[in-house]
Amino acid sequence: MVIKNLDLVLIEKLREKEMNKFEWIKNYVGNLHIVPYGRYRGDCPLCARNNTFSVTDNGFERLWHCFHADCHTKGGTGITLTRDNSSQAFVRRETKKEETDVDFVIPDTFVSLSRNIKAETYVKDVHSYDAYLDGLADIRYDFQRDRVVYLVKDIKNGNIVDATGRSLGSFKPKWLRYGMSKYPFVCGFSDDLFVVEDCPSACSVSHLVSGLALMGTSLLDSHVQVIQNYKKIFVALDRDATRKAVDIVRHLSNYVPTKLVVLKKDLKNMEREERDDFINNYISR
């Protein structure tokens, strides 16, 4: 009986210790200087790993997550209502769960990108690394399948709904969708949106505009639901998919102003200055 009571006391102390840690990190995140809908990337205050701690402000609350495989810290500060966001918050809570809001469990084989030089080099070569460092894209390495993995997040709440991985070796197919969600990969916070084919291309433009990867050339209803939230759309598919791109422009024009972007070179293969000039030429028209 005495031993049982001691176990209960120990459990309660452990629970209290965990809650105190949560409150500490919650206060830390809440005090960071981040503008509404902004992001922060820096060293993790718990595991002290370099540049693995990401915080996202979605206008209602701040969500944090450490990318390092050995650090499991993540959480949210809780919704804070203001005069500006209160009406939106109630609409958000009343919205029914959509088909794209599916549960996705991150496999244990996903580790930090820095764990594999080949994976990190690939991300740099396709100009996704800046988006990764800025916390705009959550990119991992799947050591079991030897793939660079781009996590797919719901832009409304930041929840991870899927992942897609690019093979670095002999594994087929070249791109693998891990989950069952039909949600697109989105990177960036601009109201101007470039619709592209793959995740690296979406990441490569995210410092100037938002990038949305169809992960193929087919436009789905779930894509349209996301795309119609932006002010201006630019469809930038590879040259061999020009006819498909024209069809997509026609379809999206029913919802939001949409233009066709003619690519001579894949966006992810352009150097930074060339890509910036190319994008600015379109969005300034």
C-alpha cells in the first residue's frame, strides 16, 4: 500500500515537471519577436541543436517544433483572440473536417536533413535550402528509402498531412507519396502564388512568392480549394506540359486572376539572380 502511494507521488511529480517544462517553452515562444503570420528559425532552447527550432505564427497561435530526430519537443501556445482575428477564429472552429485533413504519422526513418551529406547537397542543388533554413519548408531524410522528404502541411493550422520523397539512389519511383492525402505542398506566405510541378520548384520561389506544388501536372479539387485563397496565380509548369498548363489557367481563372508563365528552364535549376529577375518580371506586370 505504501509502495503504491509512493508510485502515485512519483508519477504526479513527473507530470508536474513535464507541465513546468511545457509552460517554460510556451512562454519562450510567446515572447519571440515574430510578426503575425511570420516564422522563426533558430537554435532549439531544449536540445541546443543549431538552427533546428521552428516557430510559425498562424494569426491565432504560435506552433513550435524541433526538427532534430533526437528532440521531440513540439506544441502550441493556444489560440489568442483579438479584435482582428476573433471573427475568423469562430469560423475556423465551426468548419467541418475536410477530406484533406487526414492523420499522418511521421515514420521513425525520417531524420534531420543534416544527417546525410548527399541529401543536404541535393536540397542545395535544387535551391530548396534557403526555404529550409528560413523555416518555410520542413525537409527531412528517409534513411530507409534513401530519399529527401518534403513534409506537406495544411496551411490553415500547420498540421502535417502527408510527405513526398525524392529518391537519391536506385529506389523507384523517383517521387514517392507517403500518405493518402491529396493536399498540395505549399511554401511561402505571399498572396501571389506560383503553381509548379514539384516541391523543390515551390521552395525555390518562396522568398518572393508562395509556391504550390501539384506534385504532378493534374489539378485536383483539393488543389483548387487552396489556390482560390490567393490574390494572383501564375501557372509555371515545365515546357513539355504547356498544354496542360493552359487548361489549368482556364480552369483557375473561374476563381481568381490567373496567368500562364512560359518556362525556358525549370525554376529549381535557375540561379538565384536569374530566377528573381524572371519572377519579378511576371508579378510586376
